[in-house]
Amino acid sequence: MTGDQILDLWRSALSVIVEVSAPFLITALGVGLAVSIVQTATQLQESTLSFVPKLGAALVVVALSGHWCLDRLGKFTTDAFMAHVDRNESRANLTP
């Protein structure tokens, strides 16, 4: 593989990572902020109060967007392998 192809694959991998992790991170951020506000207002400083809602929210995100995440990861993996196979086929056609 040339350097440009490797950089393009790396850029694609990073963008897929950001796309797939964004729903989880945004949900955890929102739930954590809401729980922190409630804890501050009620003066409850229990560590499980911040963990359990985040876990529940993550499970909801997996239930709602899990299929999309796996589909996106599978498409990236297929594209990466196909690019590798295409490169090897074109390389084999060049050698006599």
C-alpha cells in the first residue's frame, strides 16, 4: 500500500470511530450532567447514583442504535478488505 492509501484508510477509521462512539458519549454526557445537577440540588453524593443512570442510558443507546453501529463498522471493515484485495489483484496483473 502506498502512503496515501494508508493515510486515507486511517482517516476513514478515525471518522468511523467518532461516528460510532458519538451516540454513547453524548448520551453519557447528558445523563451525567442531569444526575450531577440533581445530586447538587439534593446534596446526595452517592457514587452509584451517577453510574447506574449512565449504564441504563448506554443500554438504551445500544438498543436503539446498535444495529446502525454494527452496520457502519461492518461496512468499513468490508471496504477496507476490498481495497486490500483490489490492490493485490491490480498488483498481480502488473507482474508477468
